[in-house]
Amino acid sequence: MTQEQAQVVAQILERFDFNKVLNHMRSVDWQWFDEVPDMDDLKGTATRLLVEAQMDPQEVVSMGTGGFRVYKLPWGLELTFSIVRGGSF
């Protein structure tokens, strides 16, 4: 990963409201592997997804786990946390 890519990841992590995610997960007892994750788990998972998306050679990438979703698009990188998703038909 280049220094520029690392800076993009760092900026996204700095701006993302991990406290809001953690508070929600605690309030609904949302568990990963039989326990509610802690702040380090959340930040580590988000970091891993952001780095993996940056390293993917495809121009457009969407990947996620545990509620997190990362989108790599031609105009930038985005991190989201989804608590509800509509059904598929």
C-alpha cells in the first residue's frame, strides 16, 4: 500500500463514528463470534476491509463483514455500517 492509500484509510478511520456503531451493537447485543466486539475489533475489521479494497486491482470493489461495508469506486473509498437491509426478490 502506498503512503497516499494509507493516508486515505487513516482519514476515513478518523472521521468514522465507531462509538455510534459500538453503542448500537451493545444495545442490541449484536455479536461476532459469541461476543459483542470491542472498539479494537471494530477498528481492526474496518481497517482490514479498507486495505483489502485498496489493494484489489479492480476499479470498483464492494466488500464487507459484520455490518461493515467498504466501497472502492472510481472517485474514492467509502466505509459504511448497515443495521438494516431490505430483502431481495
